[in-house]
Amino acid sequence: MKVHLFDTDCGAVAIIWNSKKGRSKIKKIMISSPNATVEQRIVVDFPDVVPGACQESKQLSEKIKKYCGGSHVEFALDDLDLGGIPEFRVRVYRKLFETKRGETLSYGELAALAGYYGAARAVGTAMKNNPFPFIIPCHRVIKADGSYGKFFGAEELKKRLIEEEKRG
């Protein structure tokens, strides 16, 4: 596996990718948090990764930079490696991917939309383990009481992303 590291207005971001059957697939997107830099997270989660970029990671990094800069960006799921992710989470991630920029929904609402009524806590776990922040917009999922909730330990970033999306 390889890592493409870059800076954004949201902080450092890493795209972990590998090549399967001659096609590059994005395995994970990592962001820094107040608890750990993206570089520290890479060392723990992917100690054998080597630096490198592919066409898909370069294109995605440009989109993420624009998105973090406040621009309206359309992401796609095509280059994501969803293999190995439990079906429950894939269904939840796909349903969340369909939400529109500036919309928020509660964990319970997302569970119901995905067909898992009453599974708000499991959806919370899926958000905590989201391998593709920004693309799968877990920052749009909030608590039922309207408070923001957590976002990889970067609650201020979650609030900022929601507010920027609502502005336009």
C-alpha cells in the first residue's frame, strides 16, 4: 500500500491506496485530530505503507483541497475500496453519501433511511469507523438533540464543515 499526503485548509490529509488487478483503489482517507497527527495515525494503522501517488489519489486530493477550501465539490464512490467493510456499514455509508450538501440528519434518521430502524448506536459506530471522511460525509450526522457530536476528535472541524456547507 501507498500513501499520498497533502495539506488542506482542514489540516493534513492522507490517502491510503493500493492497486488491485491493475486498478488503483482508495483504501482509507485519514485526517489529523487534536489527539494525533495524520502522520502518527499512519504509523499506527499502516506501518508498512510507502509514499506515492496514483492518478486517482491525485485527483481526489485536489477535490478534497477544494472542498476544505469551501468550494462545492462532487465526490464519487467509484475509486473507493469497499471490500472488507461489513454490509451494514456499506449500506449506511451509501445512504449517507446520498445526502445533499448542507443537510444534516441524526444517527437514528440515518439508521432508518438505511433500513435499520432503531440502530442509531450502530450507525454511530459506523461513523466513528468511516474510512472515507469528506467523501462519505459523516460530519453531516448529528445527535438527535441537534448538537454536533464527535468527528474523529475534531469537533470544531465538524462544525466548520457543516456551517460552510449551509452557507453555499
